[in-house]
Amino acid sequence: MIGKAQGPPVSITGVGAYVPDRVLTNDELSTLVDTSDEWIMERTGIRERRIAAPEQALTDLALPAAKAAIAQAGIEGKDLDLLLCATVTPDMMFPTSSALLADTLGANEAAAYDLLAGCTGFMYALAQAYGMLVAGLAERALVVGGDVLSRILDWTDRSTLVLFGDGAGAVVLEKVEKPGFLGFELGADGGGGIHLSLPGSGSRSMEEATGNGYVHMNGREVFKFATRVLVSSAEAVLERCGAAVEDVDVYIPHQANVRILDHAVQKLGIPRERMIVNVDRYGNTSSGSIPLALAEAQADGRLKKGDLVLMTGMGAGLTWGSALMEWTQ
Ligand code: COA
């Protein structure tokens, strides 16, 4: 799916993020599985990640992020009429984390539902909220992306354990005077889905699945997929919007692995200093990754009004998604 923005201009008017306090270093991981700081740094660029406390579930991470985004937008929870939460680790399957968050935030008039698109979830939710605002179905949306992947990892499997972390981010979308969002490109390849899966997590019996009920990943295949779609999706959305790669001021790719990110900037021809990188400190936080990076970029003063911002996510599904926008805050 690809589209250039049409209709009333919509943009991000508030951003927030939250990560748990607990820092888990590579050295600590090497006491749990057969790995080393050197191996993890060389293959992934990840130095440490955050891990939720036992009593913290997704909405506990999402709530502070949501509150910060709402405050920055200068609105209140009750002003929201749409709340989307992209996650693969909701508090439970139902009630949805979105409904729980809407209740806590006082968003009593809001439609609220969770969305599953692996690590691309935030990009899918962003496009969906955008579409609802443009269609006039909603005026103010909160889009949350977050995951507590530490709960679905096999803590004896070094090939997945070292990659992921916990975190959440949120943005408020509203109609604005000048166009914020310029276009989106989203895609899925279920044929490759088997390379990154959570067997036993749904109605398919474990007997028919491969794995042990934890994240199951073919790292090499996912690596090849990720490096390919980060480039193709970004190029597609830029072309559809009539923008050149040189115009991109801030590039925010899904924070999976420094090697994947370096490959993408090199292939795309975006100067590395225009890319936001925080995977070294948080690992791959799945749906939390892009809004977390967005919030950090804003806090660091790297996002300025008028900047052309390119975001691309990819992950389980296999799925991918890009958004191009002019920063209007
Ligand atoms: N520590 C030490 N050794 C490890 C290890 C770890 N944490 N994980 C794997 N290894 C070993 C493997 O067992 C293998 O050993 P072998 O050669 O004796 O079989 C060796 O390291 C090389 O494994 P390989 O899978 O070829 O490494 P790689 O260079 O492809 O790096 C990943 C592995 C997982 C880091 C890489 O494939 C990757 O980043 N893939 C994408 C993952 C991703 O981003 N997923 C989420 C997408 S949203």
C-alpha cells in the first residue's frame, strides 16, 4: 500500500516516551548465556537494554509515554476520540491495552483498540490514525507503540536474548494548518513470516508449531529482509511524495541492529549524522522503537520545525512501513 497525503493536513503535535529503570548490560547477559560484550557489540552495536520490573506490564510503560505526549500537545485525555496501541505484548489479549489506557486517561469518548504488526506496529498505527483523521472519523488520536519483549523471550537462547529490550512511546495526531504527513508506504510478506514468530501464542496448536512458546527467529533471513525493505520502502515513499533522499533532514529507522541501520543509510545515501540511533542503549524495543527515537531526537533538539522526517519500520509478519513528514511542531 502506498499513498501520498491528500485532504486536510494532519501532523504530530505531541510526543512522549518511557523506558523502565532496570538496565541490563551485555556483561550481565554473558553470565546467563554463552555470549560476550564483544560479540554483541560487534554483531549488533547493542551495549545495554532496559527490562521491565516484574510488576510492570505494557500499560505501565505506555501510560507515562501517553501522558507526556498529551501534555506536549496541550490537550487532555478526554479530548481524544481515538486511541491505538501497537504491541505484541499487551497486558492480556482482552481487555485491550488501548481500552485500559483510554480508561486511565479519561478518554471516555475514544474508540480504542490494539494493533498487531510486529516491530512495524507503530508505523501501521500511525497510518491508520492518519487515515481516520483525514476521513473525518476522528479529531485527536493517540498512537502508542510499545512492547515488553522480555516476557516472550527464551532467556536461555543467546541468539534472540541479546537483541531485545522493553520500552514504549506515544504521539498525538491532530489536524493542523500545514501538512505534516506527506505519505506512507506499508507492506507485508506472510510467506516470510515463519522467520520471526511466536509459536503457541494464538489458536494454532503448539504441536503444529516450531519452537517452544518463545520468540523464534532465523536471524540471517531476518537480517536480509530488514536490510532490503529499509531501503525499498524508504525509496518508494520518497518517490511517491516527489522528495529526494538529499532532502531528508532526520532519518528514524526501526532500531534493530546497528549493522542493519548502517547498511540502510549507506544504500540510501543519507549522511549517517542525519540518522537517529539509540539501539546501543535500548536494544530493539519492537513497536516502542520509532516513537522512542522520535522522543529522544526531539529532546536533543535534533527535530526542528520544517525538517523532512523519514521513518521506516520492519519486523514480524514479515511487515514493513514508512512515513514521510514535515515536522510542524
Ligand atoms: N553470542 C555469541 N555467539 C552467538 C550469539 C551470541 N549472542 N548468537 C549467535 N551466536 C553464534 C551462532 O550460534 C553462530 O555460531 P556457529 O557459527 O558456531 O553456528 C555464530 O554466532 C554466527 O551466527 P550468525 O547467525 O551467522 O550471526 P550473524 O552475524 O548473522 O548475527 C544476528 C546474528 C542475530 C545478530 C543477526 O543475524 C541479526 O541481527 N539478524 C536480524 C535480527 C533482527 O533484527 N530481528 C528483529 C527484526 S525486527
